[in-house]
Amino acid sequence: MMNSTGHIDKISVPARPECLASIRTFIEKQTTQAGLDEKQSYNVILSCDEACSNLMRHSLMPDMNIILTATHLANILKIEITDHGKPFNPLTYSETDISERLHSFKRGGLGIHIIKSLIDEITYTSTTAGNTLTFIKFINKA
């Protein structure tokens, strides 16, 4: 679909771990169409995978769908991840002490840190229409 804001594509998938491959495939297609290089593409795919994994694990809504909307603008790829589960703003989550986490050998707990380090801009909104985590990745074209 094309409109005045750019190319838009959307997918809705059940919030189940076996659907993560479909999410990664959708995001990879979007990063390729937007012209991201291999490293930028990997960073966006990893961040979306992590965000969706967290939704699946913590939303407390096993029968919900996750809706991903990708918008390609001139030098921006915008990914919106929308759900109708329990609201959680990852931007207010306290930063994990990475060295403590690594020394304690605990699994998990680094996803939000990873996302924040790989995505250029992140916003979160929660309304009666759902919760939306928005990733902005600036496209560095040579």
C-alpha cells in the first residue's frame, strides 16, 4: 500500500513463540525494501524479535495478536508493534547493570537494553486502542 507518507505494510500474528519466525521474515523484508545495510537490518530484526518475545512472555494475554506496521519514508524505517495485552512501557524500565547480570550468569533481562542500544528512536503509547511500541531507524545511505 502506498500513501502520501510512504510505503506501508502490515502483518498480524498470534502472540505465540512459533510465530517469531514469521515476524523476523516480515521485518527482514521491510529492512530490505527500505534499503538498510546488513548490520542495520540485523539490528532492527533483533530488536523486533526481542520486543515481540517479551510481549509473548509477559503480556498475560495468550490469545492476542501482535500487529506490526512498517512505514518506509525517505530516510526512515518506522516499525510499530501493537498489542492488546497488559500495558508495559519499556522506556520506564530501570536499566539493567550489565556487568552484574553477566557475573551472576542469570538468563534474560538484557532485551530492553539491547533494543535501546540498536534503535535510533523509541516511543511507547498505551490507549484503549492498544499498546504501541514504535521503533525509528534512520537509513544511512551512501
